[in-house]
Amino acid sequence: MLLVYCKKVTNRAGYVFNLIFETILGTEFEITSDTDFFANYNGSKVCYNSTKFTDDCIFVKSTELLFQHSIYIPDTYCFDWDGVSAFFDTNNSDADLPFDIFAASFYLVSRYEEYLPFKADSMGCYDVSNSLAFKNGFLEKPVIDIWAWRLADVIHKKFPLWGMPKRYFNFITTVNIGQAYKYKRIGMLRTIYGYFHDALKRDWPHVKQRTQVLLNLQPDPYDNYETIVNISAQYSHKLVFWALMCDYSPYDHNISYRNQHLRDMLKNLADFGKVGIAMSYESEGELQTQTAETERLADILHKPVIRSRFNNQKFMLPLDYKNLNKIGIEKDFSMGYRNTVGFRAGTCTPFHLFNIDADREYPLLVYPTPLPEPLLSSHSASEAVELTKKVIAEVDAVDGTFVNTWKLDTLSNPDKIQAFEETLALCKSTKDNNQLKNR
């Protein structure tokens, strides 16, 4: 077992020790503030303190972030640590690491910078341009995982009897049903508007396609659920589907949650995978709306809804995650940027939310989503596959969890459905090879 010394075990410190040692490295550890007990302990041990008081330990010099209760703007000067960025440089010759790994990890994973004043994007949310990781070029690296495994190497070299932890690459593929059908079952008014819109643009191919679908001469372009499920079954992988349960709005275009065809389809999908709630664009910050949308889906599925995703990744911290905790959501898949590839929280490992305002950890498990669906939609099929390969390689290097999301309308494109299958094949082969490598 690993013993960790910390002069004052605050909620912040306890949370980040759990993140590094238990969640990422999967190793047992114990925390102590007793200097004599720590000094006399004969096993592997890490000292997190301002000074080193015994030689037979790994020493990580502490900064003050984890011992504070207030929110302030810290010095986050970044430097290179053997090819990976780091910050909170401690400049101490006794230290076994050149920076405070625990404070830096807490800063990123808690989204500390989102509690500070920031410039909002066009949706009023936190913009990636504010991010320390974006500004310093390490957004596309799961740096917390990289740091944690380097720390494990340092511990193992000093204490060879401490077994190096093992974990394995995993992946989760999700499909966002933003609009269940393109032409069918959308209602007469929307159909008439669609005809006028296409006619004014002289978009005759769409006029023809709409007419053929409505006359049952060809299937609706978005009605390819069976194909999507069959492809995932080939790789023994169950998908997660996101269902919109809101009223129609300029931003959310799904058909009515009361529509029996939609309800039956969602029940059917729940037999082949998982179905979670896609929180609507207008639900941001609105507990009552988020609760109503979640309850609508639970009513259809006849069971509690425990998975969520904010549509367009439009949410605010910590308010919306506090709301999810109140609603009973157990897993959220929104932790990414809607227009940029990257690890928003600095990790590819699912983690429990820490609310800095309340100074406590919540049960909500947050899944990093480094590859935004709009990029997969806007790029060509081959480019989408290449983007995915790069992210998978980063996650595989630290044996993490890769989450990717596809839009239903994107998968109506034959080239994109092929890219979807290539991605699943790549994920499955990466997982198989990773398990062989780490045996």
C-alpha cells in the first residue's frame, strides 16, 4: 500500500489524491498527517509538503492551491517537462517532480478556470480561447493521465516492491438523435415550411426526396437505426443514444416526445444499447426544464434515466452539474468543447465532479468527450477517421477511456456511416491490442 503524507487533508487535497492514485492509477493508498508515523513507515510513500523531512520517500513540493478555500487567480506559467507541458513549477532541488502535480491536476479537472472571470462564446458559455491548455498548446493531450503515470514510474523506481498499476483502454460510442426523422412525422406545418424553404432556394433534389419519402417510395434518410445497431453488434459494442425530449425550438428540431413512433423507437433502441437524455439548448441553468425533459424520457423507457448530455455542449459550471446531481443523473457526457478537439478537464479518465463553490465532491461521474460531433459532421469521412485516430492514439498511450459522439443526420451519409464503422473497428482493435500489451 502507498502512504501519502499531507500536512492538512482538505477536501481539495483528498479529492485529487483519490483522482491520481485510485481513479487513474488504481492503487490502494492511505493519507496521514502524522510526521512520525510517516517517517517510520517502511513501505512506499509520497510526501506532499512544503519541505522534505525524510529521505526515504517521493517528495512532491506543495503549493497553496489545495489548502485554500477561496478562489483566486494563481500563477499558471507553463514549462516543458520532458515533452509534456506542466505548471505550478516548484523550483526545488529536493523534489522528485519539478512541479506540484496535485495542484495542477486539481486546477484542470475541477475546471477551476471556469470559476474565474472569462470571455463567453456566442452561446454565452465558456470559450475554449480562455483555456490554459488551449493557450499553451496541450489541449489535445490528457496531461493529468500522463503526469500520473510518470509519477507511478518515479514511485516504482524508488520502491520496486510497489507493483506498477495496470488499466486498459476502453471506448464508448454514442449517437445523438437530434432529429429522429428528416421528413417523416415532423408535422404538417413543418412539412409545408420545408417545401417552401426548398422551393425558394430552388433545391429541387430535396423537394423530390421529401416527396418520395412522404409517399413511402423511399425510406427517410435518418431512419437508419437498424444499420447503426447492426454495425455496432459486429464489434460486440453497445451504443449510447441521446434523446431530445424538449418542445420544438429554433435550436432543437426533434419531433414531439408524445409521438408514438418515436416512443416505440426509443424503447426498441433501449433493448440494444443505452438511452440517455440530451438536454435541450434552452434548458441551460433551468432545473425545472431539465427535470421535465428527463422525466419524459423516463416515462417512455419505464425506468430511471441516469445518463445525460447537454445538446451542443451548452452548459455552465457548476450550476448545470449541480442540477444533474439533484435530478439523479449518474453519468454525464458533456465535458468537451463543441468546436475544438481536446481534453477540457485535462484527462481522458471518467471522474467525479468537484464543486469548488461547495468545496465538496459530488457522485456525478463526468466522462471526458474530446472529439466534438460538429467536427465529425463538417469534415469529410476520411478526415473524420484521421481526427479520430489521433485522439484514440493519445488515449491509448495512457490506457484511458475514449468517448466519441456521432450525429444521427451525419450517419445518413453513406461515406460517414463507413467512417463510423471504421472508427468502431479501430476502437475494438485498439482495445484488444491494449489488453494483450498490458497482460
